[in-house]
Amino acid sequence: MLARSGFSLPTRTTLTGDWADLLREHFVALDVSDIEDGDGFSGAVHSAQLAHVRVSAVQSMEQRIVRSSSLIKSDGADYLQIGMIRRGSAVVRQDDRECVLRRGDYVLYDTTRPFDWQIEGHAHDGIWGLEVFTWPRSYLSLSDAEVTSLTAIAFDGHAGLSGLLGRFLHDLASVRMTSDASGDEEEVVNEIGSLVKSVLHATARPIVSRRTGLYESALSAIDARLADPALSPVDIAGSVKVSIRQLHRAFAEHGSTVSRSIRSRRLDGCRREIVQRHGVERSLTQISHRWGFTDLAAFSRAFKAEFGISPRQYRSQAVAPTSTAR
């Protein structure tokens, strides 16, 4: 998923037996069922890479697509995906919820937990179309609790803030499938990720918890002091005027810990600065120190553990000449 533009994957099949394999090549391991027998089957997937986001257009006939617990164990793929219906309709299930998608609507789903798509084609010819946007989970910086609160919710792709994001994503897919990569794509993708998080949170129901306000205040306190290498949970508890036990409970309720959140936000700050124009002029040591890391080797290990790639490789990919995705 971190490869630059330029890869070759199979794109089309007329054999139902090959369709699940084709989907696995572009996405994750999936089971496909409820396809009508006969010689008229067709399925196509076209994908392009935009920095660490994969943009895909999928087209096929009525079917059910399932990611089961056994398939999750078989590949362990850790992605967050947005699926947008462009033709036909779908019912999507995950985390004990289900939603109905009509043309232009979209949904967030998580590849680390079971999900189920029942997709119906257009009444005219039985063909459906879907656009899929795939992020490695760490790049959207959403906690497990936040993700769980946002999956299997239908976002209106036509009106309001969710409509704004829907139109933007559709235009992005249309442009990305027909144009060459840009040298600024890392910065563009970072802005897209921020927009996605903001719109999802603004238009979906929030996490209901009396500790949510404390959690948000603690994150603000962390962000204000990330450059301090000695920053600790005790410091944050003091900043928000609660006991250390109360602080840990608030973070546990959101699927994280204070220390993990400090490290994750430091690493994300480093990642964003590495690919910014002014960041290219700074050494990795300078950047890591600016975000609270005192040791370059420790920073490099933490960065690779978080993003699956070393900071040097990440920088090389960000500044390397891009090639055309076909």
C-alpha cells in the first residue's frame, strides 16, 4: 500500500470462480456468493495509487461479498475503506449495524472485523458500480473506539458536509483513473485524510461517553506539549486537573492509552513534516527532535513499527519522480 504509482494487477474476468481472487488482489481476502449461474457474468476492478491511498473502481453483477473471521486470520490486512455506490444499491453490515446505500452514498468499514456487502445492480441491466478508497489504518489516526462508532453508517453523498466529501472523493477517483501522478501527492493525501476524519465525525453520531470531553481535552494538552521529550501521563493529568486513574480510564474507553497517543501523534507529526516542502530541507534528526524524540534510532524503529516503512524510505518515496499508474 505504500508503493508509489505504477503497478500491474488483473482488472477483469468473466469467470465467477476467478472473481474472489481478483478482489483479493486489489483489496483483501473476501468470499463471494449469490451470483446467478450462467454465461453472462462479468466483473472488473481498476485501481490506482495516490501515495498511500489506493483508489479503485469496481463493477459487477448482483452478489454478496463477505469478509469473515477466518479470512481476517488468513491475511491480517489492517485497512480502513470507504465504499461509495455509483450504480445500483447495497446493504452493508458491520459491528452489529446495517445501512442501505443508494447512488452517491458511501460507508466506512474496517478490514480487521467481519463485514458483509449485499449489492444489487441497476434495474436496467443488473450491473452495479462502486468506488473504493483504501487507507492503511495508521494513516487516518482513528482509535478503535472511533472506528467502531463510524462503521456501517450511510453517509449522504448529495447534501451537507457528507455530500461535499462525497463529491470530492468521486472527483478524486475520476481524475486519478485518467491522469498521471503529481509530485505533491503526499501533501494532497494528508489533506484528504484530515478532511475525511473531520467530515465523518461531524456528520455521524458521536461516541457517547461522559469521559469524551476529558479525552478531547487531554489530546489538546498532548498536542500543546509534543515537543517536550519528558512529557508523561502525569503531566497530562495535571494539565487537565484529573487523577491519573481518571485519565487512563478515559483513554481506555477510546481504545488507546496516554503513552500510545503521545507516541502516535508525535510520529504523525514527523510523517507530515517529512513530506512537506520545508521539511525536505531538514534532517530526520532535526525533525524527530522537533517532535519530542531524543534518539534517531529509537525514532526510526517507532516510525517503522507504526507505518511499516522506515522514515528514510518514506522520504525517498515522497521525493522520488512519480510514474504513471495504469
